[in-house]
Amino acid sequence: MLAAPAARYSRVARFRFKLFAVRCDLLIVGAGPAGCAAAVAARRAAPRLQVWVVDAARFPREKPCGGAITGGGLRELELAGLALRVPHAVATHVVLRAAGRAERVALPHPAVVVRRREFDADLVVQAREAGATVLEEARLDGIEGEVAITGRGNVRFGAMIAADGVSGASRRALGLGAGRRVPLRVARLSTARQWDLVFDLDVGFPGYAWRFPCIDSGQAAESCGVYSTGGARELDDALARFARREGVLVGPLERSAIRLFDPKGPVGSGKILLAGEALGVDPLAGEGIRYALWSGRLAGRLAAVALRRGRAPSPRAYRVRLLGSRSGLVLELAARLAPRLYGPDPRWRRAAADRQVAQAFAALVSGEGPAWPLLALLQRYPAIATRPRP
């Protein structure tokens, strides 16, 4: 864990950080979907703004992830001014399995599945095309006032967006705590045997297993994985059991974690806003790309407009924007549903295989307005309107 600035850096060292720091208007830490969406949104809102993006990795780099971008995610991609320019599989249906039943329903808007290695690298190219400066292999080591200490030098910023993922240093440097992190396991199948987004809740732990189609090295393939809100114990074995039950042979296992979004959690501090996995992902489906693009876009625009007016961005205004948007409303609904669906009451899991519920879920992830899916869920299950007991 990073030490407190006063303990780690002497007064002379802090003076040197400020004296020898380069200057930018908006610094974005992390060049994944959230960081690139923030950069492009900021440049569109204020074309004269100096936008710098720093990332610890060199692109292209691997990222353990199912790679699904739902219709809602594609909407956020377009709103952010970004384009899908890499090979991808297309899924037109979703399958929900629970309590020994399965429901296959059409997605109102098709989803795509990408390789994160290719997708994220192309987003970096698009951020540069929009006029942002992207520095790779520039790990964030700490924040000292308005100066970010990175592996490529010190950067003084007018505002900052922390989009450095679940394991980045920004939240620790800001003293915001780690939030709730849950494990993820991902593997690949060398051939494609089905083309739906499959979510299987009959896996014996609070979470689900998945099978998604994908394109790997130009060939049709699948990704397979497990996501658990209950911890990492026996998760490797759970993926192996799921693969055997599906009759598929998976490749090498990739282990990772994600941070879950908390509607009441921090969204920033001072003139620094959180976005992407530094903020959190959908706790119901573990969907990260859609909400990274969403939070990055809103943070980038808010920060750019504030800087253009000579002010710092407000975390309070940012929270209002987040929770008042379409994706924000869906995310808050997901935060209400997840403790029930993955809790001890089996009735909620049985409900997931209800066709009306499956159709509402398909509409929500497809980017439809939340009004009618939520109404359908409330009519079917009025308890959604109340908060679960701790």
C-alpha cells in the first residue's frame, strides 16, 4: 500500500515534484475503455484542452475478460465518439439458465464480443487520433497535491480522472479504500459450438458461469468463465466442472478480479474523478466495458467543461450525472438485484429462468430505456422495490 505523502516524501522531495513536473489540463490515469472514452469526450467538449493519458502497460496487452459489449455498451461507445473497428463475434440471443431451466430470448439490439487485446489497443489509437497524448509504460506511483508521480516523470494537472482499473494505485493514493473486489476466471475454447450469450446460474456458488462466442486470430472461438460474488474458493474447480458439463475443453486459465459498483460509494475526491473499474462494474452481470465507457464519457465531458470555465470538476455533480443517466439507472437496479439473485433465497434464482424476467434482462443489457423492463420486473416481483436485508 502507498504510504501517506507526508510519510513517504520529504519536504524537499515534494518541492522537486512540483518544480520539475510537466503541465497538462486534464490527466487521465489508465488507457482502457474508460480512460480512452474520457480522453475523446474531453477533447470533443474542449478541443483546445491539453489531455494526457498515462498507463502502466504497453499496448497491445492482454486483459482477462469475457469481452462482451452489449447493445447498451455499443450505445455508450457511440456516445463517447468511439468506433468498433476490430474483429468481433455477434450474438443475437441470450440464454439464462437457473433452477434446472433455461430461457433463450432475442436481444433487442445484438451484442458483440471482442478480444480485449485488440479492442483496447485500437481505443488507444482513437484517443490519439482525437488529439490526446498517451504515454505508455507510465505507472502511477503516487499523487502529491496536483502532481501525479509516474514512471515517466511527474505531471501537474488541472483535473484528473482515475481510470486505472481494479488494481491501480489511484484509489489507494486518494485514501478511498479498495471497495468490494470479487474474483473472475476466464478461459478460451479453440472452436465455436454456439453463438449465444449464455449465463448459467446453476454453478453451486453465488455468481454464474458463461459461454460467449468470440473471434480469436481470425477464427470463430468461444470464451468461457466464472464470476463469483462469494470469493475465490474453489473457483478454478467450478470452471472445470462447468466445462465438463458443457462437454468442452478449455485452454489455460486466466485469473483476475473486478471491483463492484456501489451507488453509495466514492466517485472521486477533490478535483479527481473515478471511472471504469476504479469506480466499479455491474454487480449483477459483471459487465464492465459498457460502464467503463459510460463513466469515462461522463467524467471526461464534465472535467473538460469545468476546466474550460476555469473551475475544477465536482464529484458531487459527477454523481448526479452518473445516477441520472440511462446506464446509471440500470446500474443502480443491478445493484439492488444482485444481493437477491446471489443470496440464499432460491426463489430469486428460479425467477431468473422466468421468460418475462429473461426478456426484461435482455432489454436492459441491450441499452433499452429502463422504464418498461423495470415495470415488467416490478409487476412480476414487487419485492424488487425494497432493499434486501443485510
